[in-house]
Amino acid sequence: MADPARGPEFVQEIIAAPEDIDELGHVSNVVYVRWIQDVARAHSNAVGWDADAYRRTGGIFVVRKHEIEYLAPAFAGDRIVLTTWIEGWAAASSPRMTRIARADGTALARATTLWAYVAVENGRPRRIPKEIVEAFTDVRS
């Protein structure tokens, strides 16, 4: 049986751009971090939670920790599939998983990001509103 706290997967395809390439001729590690953040933001927007919606709650998610395991290099022009989902929920934080692969299925990286929900005015942890949790766990979305 599926964990009800685990949200459905969100998938986004991109193309590795020439400016993503480092001095070794493959996509830079820094770009992977950007992709992880970009797909998280796209997922959030897709379920109705853009930056303005968060600000209206008085809170916003910030990255507390990234863990990335690099498995294979990506190159300019590669079609990249970013898959992300919320793994679970705590009072003021949420781990998000991300898989990065080539469109042919070759695994490139996997990551866990711990997102903390904090007050906009002072950066202190806040309880995540149930409306946010519901938006990410509603399989009807």
C-alpha cells in the first residue's frame, strides 16, 4: 500500500544547454542543483503554490540540506527527465526526492532535499499549513 504522505510524482523534461557544460565537457554539478530547485518550483506552481501564494500564508520553503548522488554525466543537447515528489511531512519540514535521468532512461543523479517552512518576517520555522500538504498529496491534482 502506498504511503499517503508521499505525494504523486511530478515530471518535467528539459534539454541540457551549452551554458550548462563545465570545463570537463559535461553538465556542471552546480547545474544539477539548479535543476533540482527549478523542478521543485515548477511542481509547486503546478499544484497552485507559487511564491505569492506562500507569502500570503506568511511562510515560505527554504532549502535546509541537499544530498546528491551523481551516477553518470550529462552532455549538451541531452534530453533530461526530472522527476520529483514529496516523500513525507513533518511539522515544519518536508523531504523532497528528485531523480534525474536521460530520456533514454539512463540514471544521472538522485537527490534528497530537506525543505524547511519558515516565517517570512524572521526566518524561524513555522508549522506547514494543511492546505499546502493537501495540495501536494491530493492524487486528484
